[in-house]
Amino acid sequence: MIENLFSWSKSTDEKFQDCPRKFYYDKYLSWGGWETSSPRRTRAAYVLKNLKNRWAWKGERTHHIIEQVLKSMRRGQPIPPETALSNLTQMMREDYRSSRERKNWQDPKNNVGLFEHEYKKNIDDAVWKRVHDEAAACVRHFYGSDLFKELAAEDKSGWLMIEDLEEFQFDGAKIYVKLDFARKKDGVVEIIDWKTGKNGSDNSLQMGVYALFASEKWKLPLERVRASIFNLTSPFPVLAPEPLSVELIEKARGIMSKSIQSIRELLEDPVKNIPKPVEAFAFARRAEICDRCNFYRICEKYC
Ligand code: SF4
């Protein structure tokens, strides 16, 4: 039996900040829902937890294709751009179809479920097409970039990570991080984050967590860690360095500690990660959060 261990990630914090009840459904109610024999409500929470809206889906599929491209490149089997683009189209088409047919309710692990289908949002075909076209443009921009040429030409032995899920300990919690790409170059670890949506969000917590992780993982002083955003929506993407500093790390530590503490206050047994009764987890106060919530269908606020 897999244990439901206490863990934290930036997205965990976002869910908790959005709505503690959503966090409860995501972390506790859904636990075990991967078993087809699980109780109905557990199964439903698990299926709903795995829904993606169209923007997240676009980002995830673009990341997935770039991951394939880089991993093949590392094996010495480069994928031509037209193949990568056709893989993307095929994958998104299959996702779209299986989501529309609600196959995710039979097998949520192997079938994408789209939020817009689950909640019967009236989305024009032209909008869906645009989602695909934007993902394809990101892949094309990646292939056309100087970074791509540099990666293709360089010695791959310095590549450290491609979409690997990693963890480290902080305040007694497992902290999950997934780096899009990391390499060692001239004695410096360089972390690169692919962006596939609008830029403008505050990346400081993400970067602070990366810096903390990198200093633990590779035992490097901060001056030998670099982090950059690579905005794939730009036709000519370039590495945009993000400032890493001791202050940034301290700020990230502070946010993480506070977030972990607030979550633990809602646990009956923090060591065993057993939550208090569901009523302890408040509902979101703002209706617009509920409008885009995966768990709307099963939430006690509405049923
Ligand atoms: S529907 Fe609203 S209150 Fe219910 S879990 Fe979602 S965000 Fe929270």
C-alpha cells in the first residue's frame, strides 16, 4: 500500500491558497482513487483531480514534446521538426477525442480529461484549433532558436535533467520540484524553464525553490547556479536570466515554512498526514475560483 506522505510543491501551495477544501479533495479524498474498486466519491475526486483546462493541456503537451525531442537528441537520435509537430498534433487529437468521449472516467491514468468537456463549456472549434496552433508554434520556435542549435551541437554529458521529478527535505516535508531542463556548463548549473503561456507572472517563488533545490542537490554556492526563463511563445525566444540571490532564497524559505505550517494546522496527525474532518477545510470565498475548479461537481458547497 502506498503511503500518503506529507509533501509540498508550489502547486500544492496554490491549491491551498485558492481553497482549502479543494486542497482536501486533491490530497486526501482522491487518495486511492486510481483503483477502479475505490469508493465512488474517491474515484470521482481522483478523476476530477486529473482534469486539465485547455491552457494547462497546451503547456503540458508542449513540454512533453520538447522532453521527447531533447531525450532523443541525447540518445543521438534527433527528431526532425516535422516529426515532432506531427507527434504533437496526433497526441492532442487523441487527447481531445478521448476527453470528449469521457474515457478518462474509465482510465484516468491513460486518458486526458479536459475541464471544458467535463463541465460542458461551450468552446468553439476555432478556439480548440488555436490551442493546438499555439502549442505547435511553441515547438516551432524551440526548433528555430539559437538555444536549440547550441543544445544540438554541444556535448550532452553535461545535461543533468529533463523533466525529472525530484524531491528534497524542508521543515520535515518532502518538497517536489520538476525542472524542465538543467545542464552543467563551464562549472555552472543552468536551469531552464520553458514558458508556453503569457509571461508576466511572478516567478520568484519558483526560482527560489529551484535555487534551494540546486544548492542541496549539487552542493553548489549560489554564484554557480543560474536560472532562466525561455519563453516559447516568442518567435525568437532567448534565455532570460532570473535573478537568484540569498534574499530570494530566504523569501522562498519563509513562504514555504508559512505554507507548510498553515497546512499542518489542518491535520489531525501531522506525522501520519491524517487530516482533520473535512469541515475544517474552508470553502473558497470567491465564486470565480469555484467557476474554474475541477472539483465543482462533487463539492459540498454546491451539492
Ligand atoms: S468548488 Fe469552490 S469551494 Fe468547492 S472545492 Fe472548488 S474552489 Fe473550493
